[in-house]
Amino acid sequence: MKKVIILTLLVGLSFSCSESFFDLKPQGRASLDQLSTKNGINALLIGAYSLLDGVGAGNTGRQSTISNYVFGGISSDDAVKGTDAGDQPEQSFIEQYNWLSDNTYFLGKWWHSYDGVARCNEVIQIVANVKDMTDAEKTQAIAEARFLRGHYHFEAKKMWNNVPFIDEKVYNRDDPNSTKIPNDKDIWPNIEADFDFAAKNLPAIQAQKGRATQWAAKSYLAKAYIFQKKWAAAKTLLEDVVKNSGKKLVANYHDNYRTVTNNNSESIFEVQFSVNDGTTGNNGNAGDNLNWPYSATAPGRGCCGFYQPSHNLVNAFKTENGLPMIGTAADGTLDTYNKVDLPTDQGITAATAFTLDKTIPVDPRLDWTVGRRGVNFLDWGPMPGSTWIRDQAYAGPFTGKKWMYYLAEENSTTHSTSRRNVNNNYRLIKLSHVLLWLAECEVELGNLAAAEGYVNQIRVRAKTGSVQDPTVTYQVEPYPTGTFAGKGADYARNAVRMEQRLEFAMEGHRFFDLVRWGIAEKVLNKYAAEESVQGTEPSGRKFNKRSYMAGKVFASKNLYFPLPQDEILNSQKGGQPTLKQNPGY
């Protein structure tokens, strides 16, 4: 009887109501009509910008955080996973080059990259039909969207190399099959085209901080050229940025890593973080919220001990006559900085008396980058040692520093419910990047004196800027005039590469730089072999490093990560996947 009644009701409704009665709009989703306004386009753009920090794409956030600490940091010689052996095994697999296509970190990063692409495409598609925007306003909106689309595709390209480019002509938000296209074409030309359009149509200055400018687009386009070794084209753009953008190096290196100096004169494109803005804290660098000292007396107030600097990185900051301890091989195989270790408290409990030998000369950027026992940690006093480390025997004695906040700024710069959510912006592109990319270009174009000049601008700033702890022996000098020319192109290459490592350590660039330089296999296999054995201090004291790296091998297939297996399965059309797995996986 119930079935008859229901059928009768349905038949009656079909005659008494128009078809639009059943055309229900999905809840929680704006209609095209609602979005086809100036305000709607701005909201869509904000949505595309909001994914820059890596949070909001349906994953954990740490899988796609803007710092790329997993993929660019712990997969390199800059950092170890940290914490303890059992926590986040997916990160351990990545750190130890055991990369499988079902690792959830690869899936989360893919989701984020293409969620960002989708949001950009919606802006470009919808803006054409907006009535309350001028043509100039529409063009600028498209330029911002294409800049962001270039960024998200760039992230995917450097991760997997073989990835699809999805533009507004392909994308259809109502058709999941629209984006199932093969990854059999090099997408660099598409990325270049997006940044080029943005460079030609964005203003030099934006009214709102955080929006892309023509200088950001030109710098990013130059970066794309550098990844492809298009040195002359990159040089032209970078020189334009240096001469005409009005950007300048800040006096103090550490001003690139403080909340109070967000959006400073050196910053070209900065990912904006905010706290206490009416949200739960996800706008405050939530993707990095595991990367804090373990103690409740430390910044962040406890949890979780991830992403710790390696001994290799710390040793790289040693100097001799104020210069890095590097050799004449471009791949770093003749470098000497890692032969003897800087003294540390590895294996020494916090309750045991310890005095750090501060007489060994180091670059002052070391202590703005790394927390080590006995050295001032911002305004928190001397770093106390193993009480700040979750498992020192496993992860080592050091902690990261660049994203930390000052004790005096706690509460004003931290979220009310989690002090690990902060508003210390991530500087994605700085003038220091531009200068060192220019140095690369000049080396490859045979202009060694010019390259030396750009590197020395960075080193002079390190020498003359503020220091973290005046009791440490800091010694950094510019290269004497003619050093690059006298020692040859390979030495100059190595010097530029070392400067990039020192300047941008723990910022998630290192792995991708090693790959594009073509030296990842040599560097990372040497690193694994040296980081896995006992260390030796100048006094002769021996200590354990990361024994779990023993026997780990970085193979040629590891130059790129495996495509997520779930995405390959989901890419099927007509029973066949459109995505092809990277070689070796």
C-alpha cells in the first residue's frame, strides 16, 4: 500500500509542479550566477590564494605545506625526519628513499596541487561572463589566477616531472572525466606561458599584501627557466628584477624569518599566515605544526619534534678564513666540511654538565637556522639540549629555528588555542633568491667575476648583519676578488650551490636543487654513508649519528617521486588509465 501511495504522490507532483521544482541546488556550493560578479571572482581568487600554504585540500596539510619540509627537506641532506622511529612512518620511508606509490604523502601533495589548479581554472572560466568588472579588472584577475596556476603546476612538475597540465579549456567542474588527460607531454611551456602572461598583466605593486605582482611573476618565470637551464633567458628577467623592482636586501639576515618583518623590502612573493582571525588556526602555518621542539618550555609549548637539521647541514656552516670549506668539484665530492664534526651534546643528557666549544669559526647564519645546546635561541635563553628533543638518540641534537617565534611575541604572533600556529609568513621568493639565481646564470654563461659579485652581496650581508649569540666565534667573509676565476668554473658552481644551501637551509628547496643540478645521486649517497656512522669531534670524542641510514641507497629513479597509485587508478577512461607511472616504480 505504501508503494502505491508514494507512486500516486510522485505522479501528482509531476503534473502539478514545473520541472524546476526538482532542480535542487547542492548545498554548500555557490552557483555560477552567485560567482559571476566582481565579489564572486574575488572570493574565488582568495580561495586559490588560500591553498598556497598547503592547507585546505582535504589532506593533513603537512603533506603539502608550502615549506615542502618532507619532500624538499628530509629527503635531502639538510634534515632528518626527527621525532622517534615509530611516528609518521610514511615520512621515514621518504627520508630513507623507500618510495612506494601508495604513500599517503604523495597522494596528499597531488590532491593539493590539482585542487589549486582547479580553483584557478574556475576564476578564468567564470570571469568572462562577469558584468560588473572592467576589461582591465578581468585581465588582472586572469593574470593572478594564471600566476597561481603556474605555481601549482610547478609544484607538481618538480615532484613528479611527468604530470598533466590542466587549463580552463580542459577543466569542467561538472565532469570528473574532463581532467583525465595523459601525462605524456612536457608541461614546462605551459608553465612558462602562465607566468609570462602574469608578468605582462600584473601591476608592479598590489594594494593588498600577498597578491602576485609582475616582479613575482618575472622571478617565478626565471625560476622555471633555471630549472630548464635556459640561462640567458633567466638572466634577462632576473636583471630586470634587480634593477627595477625596488627590492633590496634587508640589513639583517634574520629579518626574513620574523613576524614583525613580514612583507619586508627583500620579499618578492610571500605566503601570508594569520592567527586569531576567527578561525581555528589553520591559517597560521598549520602544515608545519609538527615541526616544533618537544618540550612545554620551548616555542610552541610542546609537540612534536619533527624536521630536525642533520649533522651534515650543521657542519656545512663551518668556515676557514671566513669561507666555506669546499673543493673544486662541482658535485661537492671534494668538500672538507664534513670530515670532522662540530661539537654537540649528542649522547649527553640535559642533566649532565656540558659546555659547548664556541671557538670553532662558523657562519652566523648557522645559529639563525639551527638550535643547538648552549647557544641562544632567539630570546628564550640558551637552548637546553635533549629536553627539547623527543628522542635525541634517534633524531639528533638539533632543532629547526626559522619558523619559531620570540618569547616576547607569544600570544601576539601565536594562535590562542595552539601556539604552534603562527603568523610568521613563508617567504617563497626573496631578492636573495634572485641574486643567487643570477650567480648561477653567470657561472653557466662563463661570467665568473659577475657570479662572484652576486654571491658576495649575500656574504657581506651575513657578515655585517646581527648575530644570534655574541659568545660564538662567527667568521664569514666575501670571496677575495678573482677567487672564482682563479679556481675555475667548477669551483664557482660549487660555491654558488653551497651559498644557496647556507642561505636557504631548512626552507624546503634543497632536494629539488640537487636534482636540477644533476648531482642528487652522488650527494645523497655520500650523505647517507656519512650520516649513518659515528661522528668525531675535534677533541676526538665519538658519538652516534643516524644509524638507520646505513645501507640506504638513492637510485636514479629517486630523482622524481612515484605518482600516487590511487590517482593512476582514478584516471581510467574506457578501462585504461590515462596517467603513466614514473620509471622504476
